[in-house]
Amino acid sequence: MSPQELRAGASLAGVFGLRMFGLFLILPVFAVHAPQLAGGDNLTLVGVALGAYGLAQAILQIPFGMASDRWGRKPLLVAGLAIFVAGSFLAAGAHDIWMTIAGRTLQGAGAISAVVMALAADLTREQHRVKTMAMVGATIGFSFALSLVAAPALYQVIGMGGLFSLTGVLALAAIPVVLWLVPEAPRRVHAAAGAGSGALRMALLDPELLRLNLGIFVLHVAQMAMFVVVPPLLVSAGMPLPEHWILYLPVVLASFALMLPPVLYADRRNAARPVMIGAIALLVAVEAGFAAAGARLASMAALLLAFFAAFNVLEALIPSLVSRIAPAHTRGTAIGVYNTAQTLGLFVGGLAGGWIAGRYGAAAVFGACAALALAWLAIAIGMRPVNRTGGESFTMGTIKGR
């Protein structure tokens, strides 16, 4: 990778990391905190509060991606971060579950994920795109690991309102990173002709993109549904909330080490498809294992390690495949559809996880996730290999000169 590609990957990973760290601070503690809010004893509403962010993102990812194709990536990044900040401070002042849902919804209205991924693809050559996506994915994973360590301790000191306020401050800090550190995208990416209904139709109906969009939906359904039930299960297994980091931190850090060999193999051997299928198969096994394991700390630790290893691999590979299949001038639109599926999965996972857990218990949540992952595996096996085309219409010299 060139210095300019490294700068692009590192700065965009920083933007994503600052924003996602704040979001992740909520996940390990909210399900335990929610009964203190008016209406928070309803598990379905707790799931809605966790997933409302994803619903707003699902509605707005495509408009943000299409707007970035037309008007440029960076203005949309700044606007989305500002909206996210407003939602964070609204949630910080919430005294009931409904105000929390409103704040989480406004957070999600800052739908910049597609824009970040599209800009990362704009600024890197195709042969280095998996590594760039892995940089962003690793930063998200590191932010998640750090949040698992920090959230219980911070919650004891500053409470849930303080966690939401901290989320807003971190998103504010990401704005100067966008303005001053992230390189500009090549001008040709923002041709208005590429942002019309034809681009959206292609992004929605292309069979290979459909497979990938379905996959990221299932992955995030599983992620959000799990974190409706995993923290309470750990508490019931005898691990108090402030001690959850003792389990989470080594598990997530070890998962990074397990992620690297398959991601590097996929990148060097152009073998993204078989690596992705293997990671999906591991996800099926993990969810089935959770359904059978119950609340036993040793088995939960091993299964969490396998889950995060599979999750990190898939988070790196799937967006890189989307960016390679989609034409460059409609990349923002295609990644907008991808991120819509991703964030819709967050909403459905939170809602369904809370509903299923409230009526049938945690094992049923894991069983439903296993069934979804198995269906994804069956669909992914039919995917065509995606070869590098070398068809980028700009050179790194063009980027360096900007």
C-alpha cells in the first residue's frame, strides 16, 4: 500500500472508530440498565431501543450514499456526524425508554457508514481494498473491545446519561479528522450521471450483490440479538456487570489474531469467496453451540471467541466484495444498499432478540440466529468467484496530486 492509501485507511478507520466506540459503550450495559427507565422492564422495548439506531440507518443509508456520489463524500460525512451528535445528547437526557428510543433513532439518522466505505474504496487500489476494509474493521473491533472494558467501569461513574454524552463528544472529535486528515476522493467518482435510478436498480437487483446484502443483514441480526441476551446470561452465570471486561477483552483481542491469517490469505490468493463461506459455517456452529451451552462461563468464552473471529473476517471481506462488484461511479449507491441491509439487521436483531427472549428464552434467540446463518450459508455457496479486474479508472498518482 502507498503512503496515501495508508493515510486514507488510517484516517477513515479513526472516524469510524471514534463513532463506533461511543455506540458500543451502550451495548454491554443497556440491557442491565434499562429496568431503571420508565417502561424499561419491557424486553421488546429494550430491543427496540438497541435496534432503533439500525432502523434509521436502514432508511437513510441509500440517500446518503447516492448524495455522496453526486455531491462528494466529505460533506456528507460531516453532516452525518453532526446529526449523530444531536441524537447522542438527546438520549443522554432520557428518563424513559421512549426518549431513549428517540435519541437512538436520531443517532441512526447520521447514516455515514456507506459514505465511509465508499470513500475508502475510492482512495485505494482494488488489490489493496481487502486490507483497507480490514483496517476499518479492525478499528471497529478494537473499539468494541475497548468499550467492553470501559463501559461497565464508566457506567458506575457517569451513568447511562454520561455514556451517551461521551458518545456525542467522540463523534464531535471525528469531524476535524474528516476535514483535515482524510484525503479528498478523485473528482470522477462524483459524476452526477452515476447517481440516478439506474444505479439504484443495479445495486438492489444484481444477484451477487443480493447475496452479500443478505449476508450482512443476517450477520448483524445475530450480533444485536446476542447482546440482548448475553450480558444478562453472564450476570446469571455469576459474573457481575463490572467484571464482564475480564471475559470480553481477551476474547476480542484473541479474535483479532485469529482473523488476520484468513483475511491475508483471501487478499493474497484472491480467495475471498471460500474464506467467506468458511466463516459463515463457523457462525452457524457458534450459534448452535450457544443454544446448547446455557449459562456456563467457560463455554460462553470459547463461543464468543469463535463468534468474534468469524464476525471480524466477514466484516472485512463482504464490503470489499461489494466495492469490487459495483462500478466505481455508482459505488456510493451500492454500498448504501449494503449498509441499509447491515443496519436493518441491527434493528431486526434488537427487536426480534428482545421479543424472542421475552417469550421463549435465550436459547431460542441463538437457535433462530443459527437457522438464519444456515440459510445464508446455503445461498452463499452458489456465489460466483469475484476476480480482480484491475479496471480502476484512476491512478494513485492522481490521488497523490490532490
